[in-house]
Amino acid sequence: MKTDRILTAKIQAWLDAPQHTDRENIMAGAFMLLQCNRNHAMFNQIGRNPSRYVEKIRYELNKFLPARLDDMTREDVIALDAEVMDDVAAAVGAEPETNASCPSEELDLPLRKGIRPDHDSLPADIQRLWTDNVERWKRIKGLFETCKSIAKPCERYTHLVALKDSWYKYKETMNAYDDFVSSADTGDGQPAVPVDAASMARDINNARSYISKNLDGLLLLAQQVQNEDVDEKTRGNFSRLLSKIQDRVTLLVNNGQTIGDDLKGKLLPLGVVFTSDAASGAAQDNEQGTQHIDHTQAAQ
């Protein structure tokens, strides 16, 4: 179930209005806030003197609007919160102790192997991956502490999104730095192809975004193709979308990305493969749209 888009549009319209002076109009905003936070005590308090709480209503509604505009339900935000905060908390807990005598660019960073012994001999763009991540890690820790200071996941949504983006970029950049192979290391005299960390991070973010935006459509088509009378166009649409989702999943898996159990639970019954050797055409086995669908799970 997704967010109520009509309510979202009303919230945005209320926030875009230049002023609110009429009691009925103010209470309309208060009621929309009640629908978001379910705080009846706050709603009753506003009702005693609405004009006093206009800015409070505006401030509170602005906390919820970004997630609603992204079509994220409360459950979606809670799942995002658990995924990102748990990962970052583990990394923060594993952070090496700071040595005051050690320059920041030489510090070990969480998760990976630390600065390379050959760092000074690496190409400038590869060296920059490390120094960029030193600053990125500081930002991650700051966002992490900010999220911890806000009790409700829905109210820290914008910080969570920024934390997630920085966290994934951090991991991808660190992988690119660690995995870079210089021409001297190849032993064949041929220059190694450097990893374009920014491009890879962009591809991974695009893959996650594509899956998120098209998951509901895929599940709907999966239900439709269970009907024996469904037309061939619908079957074809399902097969093509399933193949595209498989391509994105394969990219994520091949690059060591974490894929949540909830997403796996929705895609596995459709025949999506989550192994590193999954071929991009794996979904073509579902050409008729029904062979690998677990009918009960796909309908959920």
C-alpha cells in the first residue's frame, strides 16, 4: 500500500499558501497533521487556539512532506531506517581509534583495508578516492548522529536519504580504491583499466531507483499473467519488465550490494536470480510470465 497522494497534494497546497488566518483553514492543516503523526494530544491543543500554532503546523507538516512526495509509506521509511542505521552503526562501532599524530588522509577508515602502502604512487584520481572518502566519512557520522537525535523515522526521512546516499557512495568509492590495479601489478606490461567510482556509484543508485519505481508495476503484472485469459501484450510487458529488473539485480549483486530480505521475498517467487553469476537474460526463462511464479506469494 502506498501513500495517499490526495492527502499529499493537500498538504503541499496548504504549505504553499502564503498565510493561514481563518480558524477552519488552520484546523484543516492540523487535521492533515493528525493524519500523519496520529498525535491527538497535539491536535486538541491546537484546537484551543489555532492561530497560535500556524507555524508549528507548518513546521511539523514539512517533516512528513518529503517522504510522502517520494511515495514512501511509514512502513517504507521504518524499513529504510533499519537498513541504513544498522549498517552505519556497525561501521561506526568498527571505526579505528584516531591517532592525533596521524594526518587525516592516513587514517584507517571503517570496513576496508586502510590506506594502501602504494598510495603515493597511485594515479591522482585514485588517490583522490581515499581523500574524498575521509571527508565523506565525516559527513556520514554527522548525519548518523543527527538521525539518532530525532526519535521518529518519518521525521528524519530527509536525513536518512542523505545518509543512505553518502553511505552507498562511501562503500563504492572504497571498493574502487582498494580494487584498483596498477600496470605494474598486472605483470603483463598492460595498463589496468581504472575503476570509475563515480560512474559505478551512479549505475548502482540508478539500478536501485529503477527497481524501487517499477516493483509495484511488476507485482501487478505478475498477478495479471496468472489469468489464463490475459492477452499476449500483458505477458510480454511482464516478461520485459522482469528481464530489466533482473539486469538491475545482477548489477547490484555483482558489485557486492546488500539487497533486503523484503525485496528478495517479492522477487524470488517471480524467478529473479540473486547469485553473482546470474546472467542478464535470466528472466527470459519466464517468457510466458507464469512458469516460475509462486501464485500465493506473488499475490501478496
